[in-house]
Amino acid sequence: MVDFTAEGEAPDVEDSGVFLEQLSRTIGELQGLEMKSAWIKLPIAKAGLAAVASEEGFQFHHAKGDYAVLYKWLRPGEEDKVPPFATHQVGCAGFVLNKKGEILVVKEFHGTERVRKPARQWKLPGGMLDLGESFGEAATREVFEETGVRTNFSSVLCFWHRHGLTWGKSDLYVVTRLEAETEEINVDPTEISECRWMPLQEFVETQDHPLILTTLANLWGVRKGEAFPENLEIVPQQELKEVSVQWPGRPGYPTYYPTPGS
């Protein structure tokens, strides 16, 4: 990649001829090396050079913060194999069930800061993963930020895969099982209108959140309209436990495998 974001690296937009000469020379060198693609990184202050680069066949790949990255496929007649950038967003939720058989649930605020209303529906606390976070790290962080309850990651229970969200992105949403270290609630007033430990039987009988109810039905055998178990186990019938899978000389990758509940 030719990086023009360093100070003094990118020519002025007025010097487009110099820029085109640089690109043409670089493309020739890369084709001589039988490379498949050419890449350039432009600072936002020189974004006008993107239009100049398009004259040489470059197109946008992605942009972030104060820069944009463009590329050109160098093998005419062959399928462009450059993968698209960031096709998915990844979120997570914390399914926290305490020893009293109560589930930790929240109601968010909807609307703007000036005109906002509490949501009608109780849901699991959670949010989006930060770059580099594991499911467990993100879920425990989000639960603490929203509710003040400290937890430990235990397993992955399930996930959904949706499409057609904002900007045409797809969505992976992972439900994790967390074990509570503390139970005192201290909500984030900017995001959460209400939080409580709700008896699981009450939730099943009065609530209609499809993901939570389907998770309870499939992993605990608890279903709306059926008799509630007298001695419900905290541990589900099956869950995805984290195992480190490691290539030689590389760090381990968190990997999740089905495990019967203990």
C-alpha cells in the first residue's frame, strides 16, 4: 500500500499530474511483480485526489476517521477477489441468571435526549463489541456499564444472523451466559430507564421477548403456557464453552464448542 497520510507525502490536489505519474509508475511496478491489486491511503485533507485516482481505475474500499483507502484490481479478465470491508456488525448480550432463579433485564430509552421514553419491552443488557474484544469481554463490560452488576463469562448460548440493517450491513448478535459476582444494581441513566432482577417464572408468564423466550425453551425446557419447573437448574442443558485453538507460533483463538450442561 502506498500511504499518503504521512505529513508531506501526498501532493496537493492542484498537482494532480504529479500524482497521476506516481500512480502510473507504481501500477507498472506492481504489475511487473505480478501483484493482484494496488492500494493507496489518502488523508481526508487530500480527498480530492480520490477523483484523480479514479482516472487510473481506483475505487473506494473503505474510509475511517481521517483517511480513505482505495484500490485497483490489476488482473483484467480475472474476477476481482478483494473482499469487501466490514460486512457485519457484531453485538452481544449477557444472560445473567442468579441462584434465586431471577434474570437480569433492562429497559432502554428510545428517542432523542430531549424527547425520550422508556421502552415497553424488557430485554437483556448488552451492546456492540469494541474492536479486539472477545464475546465474553464485551458482554461483561456492557452488563457492568448498563446495570452496575459485575459478572464472569461462562459460555455462549446462541446467536442470530440478520441482514439488511443500516448501510446494508449484516448483524451477528451473540447471547452469552454470565455468572453474577455482585447483584446490586446501579444503572447508566443515559441509556437505561429501568433494570431489575425478574423471577424467571414471571418473565415467562408476562413477557414476549422472542429471543429470550426461545433461548429458555431450547436450553432450559421452559415454555410459555407450560408448567414451570419446581427446581430449575441455573446451568442450561447445553452451551458453547470457550476453548483456545492455537496454531504453532501464534496466540490462541477463543473457539466455542457444544458442551452438555453440568
